[in-house]
Amino acid sequence: MERIQRMRSEHATGVRETVGAGITVATAFGLGWFEGRYPDNAKVAGIPITLFAGGVLLGLAAFEVGGKEDSIYLGDAGRGALAAWAAKRGADIGADQLKDAA
């Protein structure tokens, strides 16, 4: 039993970081898919859903809504949403510059 407790404490940070990375990537993928699949519904009050979700989730994480442990995962999801927003905006800017160069 002592060995299990020791292993759990030694690997807790690595597991937490791995789960957090998974949440970030899954959120970025999911919101990117949603924005591509439903472009007419991908805005909240005129703001891209990825930017809106990122701001809300990071705000909730900053105020530790749901407790300190769970707010970490809200922050991971918020960073994923903002990553999706930034990737889409970057792709749009690059496509515009390609059109202008032609």
C-alpha cells in the first residue's frame, strides 16, 4: 500500500499535465470542428465561439469556480478554445495574403 501511495505522489504532476494537454487538444479540435461544420452558428453575440468560450473558461478558472482542482481543467479547456481561435484567424490571414499576392 505504501508503494502505491509513493507512486501516486511521484507521478501526479505528469498525469495531471498529460490529462491537461489532452483537454486542451480535444477542446481545440472540437471547437474547430464546430466552427467549420456550423459556420452560421459559430458566433455568440457576434464574437467567434472559440474566442468567447476561451474567455469564459479562463475567467471561470481564474476565479476557481468549481474548486481549485477543477479550475485547472477549465483553464486547459480555455487555452484550447483560444488556440482554436488563433489557428483559424492565422489561417484566414494567410489565405487573404495569398489572394492579395496573386
